[in-house]
Amino acid sequence: MFSIYSLLPKSHFSKNKYLDSLMVRSRAQVQHHHVLLIAMVFAASTCNGDGDVSGLRTYVTIFNRLGKGVDLTLHCKSGDDDLGEQVVRYNESWYFSFYGNFWGTTLFYCSFKWEDNEVVWFDIYIVGRDATTCGYSCRWYIYPSNPCLVTYNAFTCYPWSAYSSTLSLGPSSM
């Protein structure tokens, strides 16, 4: 029967010394894996959007275009963050910023209310839709009929959602 030990010079190594050298290498490999794991955790904590580890923040700005004298009350959330209720006067804006997650699933949704209208919902940032469309700066104009994404070369309007359908959390009271 063939054994790796038969290849080693008997005067040079014993089985125990050889096994000891394997154990030292195994500990070094474990330490190497720990360093690699720490590096991956750091990358995950500093990434943006769709797994981008650039460390750049994404900014979402919401403009009130409801009409003269009409205030916009909004409340934005993600699975991890509640940004609180905000009141934005006509022709003014409010923004928030964030670092996207490592898995590329970053999502923020908002409820919107003005005057005597019912609350409407919209997913204001979906990484799959917005990371390539507006990059690190998304600008939304809120009209009574719909929210519209404004980029340097496009003006794209979307329908209101009945509720935050992407997260399946449903509406909460404002």
C-alpha cells in the first residue's frame, strides 16, 4: 500500500513532525480565511446600490410640484430605516441619502398625502430600476397625478401604488 510517508526520507521526518507541519499550515489557512471574512464584511458595510463597493452615497431628492400653496406630507422607510414624517412646501424639496446594501436589494418606499386626498404610496428607490437610471442622485417631482423621475436626459412618470407592494409591508398610519 502506498503512503505519502514512504516518499519522505526517514532520517529527515517522522510521522509526528510531518503531521505537526500540516497543523501549522492549517492554522495559517484558518487565519487567512478570517482575514478574508473580515475584508468581505467591510466591503459589505461600505457598498452601494447593486453591490458597488465604491463607498459613494446615493441621494434621493423629492420635489413638491403639487401646486401653489399645497403642502406635501411624506413618510419614507426602508426595511431597516424609518426616515420620519416630513412636510415639504410647494416648489421646495427634501432629500435623504444612504449606502446601498451588498446584496443589491436596497429599497425605500414613501407614503404621500396632501390636502384632503387619501394617502398614496410609491417605491421611491428600487436599486434595479434606479441605480442605472439616475446613478447616485435621483430627483423625483411629485405631482397629483404621479411621481416623475427626472434625469439629465429624461422625464419618466410612474403610477402611484395602492400600497408598498415591493416590501409587502402595507400602508401604516401617517
